[in-house]
Amino acid sequence: NKEEMYFYFSCLQRLLLSVLIDADWEDTANFMTNKQEDEKGAEVVNIFEKAAKNFDQYMVDLKEKFKEEPRGEQEREIYRIRNAIQKECSEFAGCSAGIYCLSIPTGGGKTLSGLAYALTYAKQHPETERIVYVAPYISVIEQNVDIIKDAVGNANWVLEHHSNVCTTFVQFMNTLFSDKKQAIRRMHRLANAVIIIDEVQAMPIKCIYTFNSMMNFLNEVCGANVVLYTATQPQLDNARLEHRIRYSEPTEMVGNIETRFKQFDRVDIVSPQHKGAVSFEELAEHILTNLQRYQSILAVLNTKSAVKYLYEC
């Protein structure tokens, strides 16, 4: 419809403006520093090849470490399933750039599986210029960035773009929609990139229409390969939505989703059957009794002092 047509024209304007600003600023910087343009393309391809080789060795080392440590049968089964998921993701890299979903449950190894996919995709599609990982929570970013740096074998290949008040998701949305020149400048760098968006369900509802339309533009016009991570995939292509995301086929990177969720069902959430307040002593007794039955128990309290007293009990 006309509304969408105008939106996509505005995206194209922004893309061209991004190229212009970046070229102008970079050319000025090169002139001021007397720097000559270098061949960046070959360097990027070389980095992806090295990173993929380092990643393979990283996974071999993880496997050896896993074998050396004592593991229960359930842990070994989970490890086997994670490897199977990672293999599926790597094989999926043969598909052309699209908009895909990686819908695996918590504990399924999304970070390493997604990285395996992205590196394999970059190796099979030489036009790939960068891998962009987007997440809405600081805790997720800080946890995953260390894993990614170790896995690719060189921390200098990983640029962290966030702070205590700003996540990569905010930076990503600024790049796509902010009127600041610094944000506009970055937009064209998303062309021919693998864009991994973690915990996409955390996106504010008010952003859904613009997000959906922009993902369509990045994929269909800019050649970006978009992957949405989450255990609870939002219905961004729901028929009732006025502006839907255009998923590629097949949409899911991993098959048998329902079976995978059942395989990772390892936790029971239990509220003690007790009327009224429960004392620390009663809760401690409840935990001690159940420790004889379960391998591990997690009790969640609201203050450190409460945790300390329960531990002492």
C-alpha cells in the first residue's frame, strides 16, 4: 500500500544519506591523517576464515573438557542435543540471506549455535561484511561477549557498542531511526551483514510496525541476513498485523521445535503447600527434606540478609 511504499522510499533515502555521510567523514579523516585507502574487503574475508577455524578448535577444546569432567546422564544428553542443534544451524547457512527464526529453549546453546551459523554463512557467502549481535539486556551482552571473544580467538575482532545505560538494541534502533548524524552514518554498514537479534520478544510493542518494515528493507534491499533469537517467538507475521515481517522459507533454522523444548524441560517450579507465611526454619526444613529427592534446588528470596539467614538455618 501507499503508506508502506512511502516508508520504504524514506528507508532508501536514509541509506543513501548514510553512504554520503560516511564517505565524506572517512575521506576527510584520511586526508587529515594522510592515510591511503586500503583493501578492506580481502581483510574482512580473511578474518572470517580465521575466526571460523578458531571457532572449530574452540568447540574441540570444549568437547575434550566436557569429557574430562564427571557428568551425569542428563548433562551428557543435554550436551548431545546442543551439538545437534549447532550442527543444524551450521547446515542452515547454505540458505540465502533472509529473515529467519532460531527458536530454541533456554539452555539450548543459542549463543554458540548462532555464532556457528553466522561464521559458516560468512564463509559460504563472501559478500558478508560483518556479523552484528543485538541484545536488549546489559547482562546478556556482558555474558555473551566474553564467550564470543573466546570462540573467535581474537578480542580485537569484536567491537562492543553499549554502556551501562544503553544496550546494543538501543544502538541498533538508533542506527535505523535516529536523526543524529552519527547514527545515520552507521546504517549502510548493515548491508550484507548477518544481523542476530537476541531476545527479540523484549522489543516495545510500539516499535513493532517500524521494526517489521525495516527488517524487510534490510533484507530485501540491503541484502542483510536477519536472525531472530528467542525461546518465546513473538508473532511478528500475524495476519492481524497491518505491517507484518516477511519471513523467509523455511522460517525456522532448527526443526522439531516442540521436541526440542521437551528435551530441555529440566526444571520444576514448586510453591510449598502452606497456608500463610512460611518461617525461615520451615523453609530450611522443606529444602533439606527435598534435597534427598532432587539433585539441586534453587530458592529465590528478596534480600541478601534473608538469603544469609536461610543459609545459616
